[in-house]
Amino acid sequence: MIQIHADVKHHYEGKSVVDVDASYESGKLYAILGPNGSGKSTLLRILSFIEEPDTGGVDFVESGRPLIKDIQLKHRIVMVPDRRGLFNDTVLENVQYGLKVRKISKSERSVIAEETLETVGLLDKQKVNALVLSNGEAQRLCLAMALAVSPEIILLDEPTASLDPYNAAMVEDIIKDMKSRVQLVLLVTHNMFQAERLSDIVTFMYEGRVIETSETRKFFKSPESIHAREFLKGETVY
């Protein structure tokens, strides 16, 4: 059981973009919800070690024991890239990349990659160059790259933002399946309907702060903060 506690502040050009004190625990899918510019993506980059906060830090605890922030911990946490993170190589080679970094044997890499591609519906595309995939296929490949390395924590940043309804539904099905494969999923989205469909817990952010955290059903039935109520009514600019 892994728990994450983030007590961080971060600024861009002198403006506060994240001022957060929040915790996340295993066994849940959290939707980090809020309008554009609320600091959701920045928080995710801090949690995934891509960015360092200006002040504060992120603590990872397993069974009551603090974890050292080393390469082993980083390998347990994966932030799903968008298609800009794909390599100019075949779909199969893209999925195997993270496995090579972790020094998995060639024969085992092949088995894992093919099984993962089948999970996301891309096994028939394994020899295709990743850069020519459609947006929907590319996003599923990005999910496959994350799943292949068997992370315990997966971080998703607007995974369906540029997809048509058909491909968005396929990606959401993969995300639902993640809950049985990993310990913790953090999903950043401004799509309130997606958050309601997928999450167990909603963390609502506004102007860099966590305004409200509650079980998904409760949040959508009776949000406590005025900003959350305005957002759910469509009165907050997305």
C-alpha cells in the first residue's frame, strides 16, 4: 500500500500556480478536476518528478515506511506521455523502450509488449511506425507504453482531450481496466463527465489550490465549495 502526500508550492514568472497540501492512497482512482489554468497538470508533473516545486515536497510512504526518492521509486511511477513522446520507430519498439531501460531480457520484452498491445487493441499495428498512427491509436500506444513496465502508480494528463467520442470511450475502457492492474491512478481532466464516470475520489482545484476532495458521488451530488458548484453548472470558464 503506497500513500502520497504532497505539500508543495510552485510559481511561474512570479505567479503562484500550485499551492497544494493533498494526499492520495492506494486502491483508488482520483480525478483531479478543475478549469484550465487551475494547476492540475503542474501538480501532476511535480508528483512524477518531472518538475521540482519551489518549496515543499512530495512524500511517498509504503506500509508506514517512507520511501527513498531513487531510480527504483521512479520506475514504480509512470506519467503517460502524449503522442509527442512517441519514437520514430515501430509500435512494438515503442512499447519495448521502457522495458529495455529496465534491462528486461529480449525474449521477455517481446512477450510483454505483444500482450500489452493486445490489451489496448493495437496488436495488429505492431509493425507500423508509431508516428503515422491516428490520435486515438497514438493515445492507446502511450497507455500501452505505461502499462508494459508494470508501474504501481499511473499519472494521466487529459488522456482523451483531442479524441473523438469513439476513441475517447476506448481509452476510458483501458483506464477502467488499469484499476485492477495498478495500485493508484491519478487522472487530470477538466471533463466533469469523465471524472464522474471513472473516479472514486474527486480532487477539485481552482487557481492552484485544492478546494475540495470527496468521494465522487458526493462531490457531484452536493459539492461543498462555491467554485465547484459553479464549475459543475458550467459557469466557470474551461
